[in-house]
Amino acid sequence: MSDIVKRVQELLKLPQELCNTCGKCCRIATFKGGLTYKQTLELSKSSPQDEDEATQVDGAKDFLTIFVPYKSTAEARKFALEFVDQTLTLMNKKDDEMTFFYCKYLGDDNLCKIHEDRPHLCRMYPIPHERTLFNPGCGFEQQSKKNWAEIQEILEQLEDLTKPLNLGEEDGNH
């Protein structure tokens, strides 16, 4: 089982050399499936009830120390029209129902000004998942989709292994 965990961990971490340093992912971001700035701020100030909630609260705090909200979705569209529209569609939200953000540490050269000290959420990005959206031309997209497919296969295999044995149920013995 530890080999499976190790493999999934490897698949979740994409090689940084895939980044083509376009800066688009730092120019346009959302938090936790498209929360508004107000919702993200409220989450960052909330008192977590368990470890899962604490992770979410810490993530919101980290996010807000790095990312600044655009004044409007229209302003965000100027930087990434396709990404904004895809995100709104995927999240089934209207323009005013979520907030788009930009990183205050992105330099004019598209490089991170705090790369060596960047927070955990930046080090993890992007995470292979079916709901992860990529800006056009992102160097991570192809590998991310490939890794997510392998993760899905592993999860299906684990699900098959954990299904209860149905021995004797056909003949009425339970």
C-alpha cells in the first residue's frame, strides 16, 4: 500500500520544468472552486472545527497574502478571457458570483519575485485533477491530464479491492 501512496504523491507533483514561464496562472487565479473575495476572507477568519477545516482556513490565509482581487470579472477578462469564461462555465457561476485574483509577486518578466520563499500552495500548483483548468498553451496541461488519468485508474483499482466479498449471497446464505 505504501507503494501506491508514494506513486499518487509522485503523480500529484508535476515537474517544474514543464512551466513555460508565461505568468498566466499568476495573473488569473480563483480560490477553492470560485469563491468570492468576501467568502475567501470570511473563510480565512473562521475558527476551524477539525483538521480538514483548518487546512481550508490556512489555505485561504496563504492565498490572500499572495493574491489580490481584480475589481471586476470584466477586468480579469482583459488578462485571460478564455480562462475566465471557462471557469465561470465549469463552476456554473455568473460574473458577480466569484472573484478572480492576480499575484502581487509576479514580476514584469513573468517570474516570481519570491520564488524561493513562495508559499506551499504555489509550490503545489497545479494539482492534477479533472476540474483543474489551464490557460491556453500551459506547459503543465498535458502531463496533468495524463497524471490524473493514472490517479483515477489507481482509485478504481483500490475501489475494486475494497468491495466486500459477496460469497454465498446468491444462494441465500448471508
